[in-house]
Amino acid sequence: MINAVDHQHVEVTLTGDVSTHALRTLEERLDDPRLQGAAHWVLDLRGVTHIELACAYALLRAVTLHSGTTTVRGPRRAVLRTLQQAGLNSAAVIEE
């Protein structure tokens, strides 16, 4: 789900098991025009129970292509480990 707070701030909320079955949908959502013009993204991952490495890399690609800042909120421990393994912690601020 994408919530445009305003034209500068966008929040993307992911929930459940983010597996490779969801990879194409995830990539399409991360290419949403509302994200392109926003200066700051918030990726709300509080509801994610599991994320596969391929999906974490998709998040990393989107964040590194984004010219603004990104904050990742609330990943569970196992999700955080996968995000760190993909290197997302070097491209975004992660708030546990």
C-alpha cells in the first residue's frame, strides 16, 4: 500500500510474507509515479513477518535509485537481518 502524505513524503506499507512470488508486484509498486517525485520515503515494515533476499534486493535497488532519503520503520529481527544482508542499512535509515 502506498500512502502519499504530501508531494514530498510518501509511505509504503508492506505486510505479511514478502516472498519471491510477490517480487514482480513489489517492483511494480516501487515504480509507482507517486514515489518518483517524493523527497522522503518511509518503508513501514512492521507488519512483515518474513522477507526473502530477492525482495530485500528489490527494496535496495529502489532506494538507491531514489534521489531522496528513505527511512525503514519497524522491521522484525529476522526481517532486519535479511535487509542488512542485502545492504539496505547502508542506503536507508532503519528504525527498529
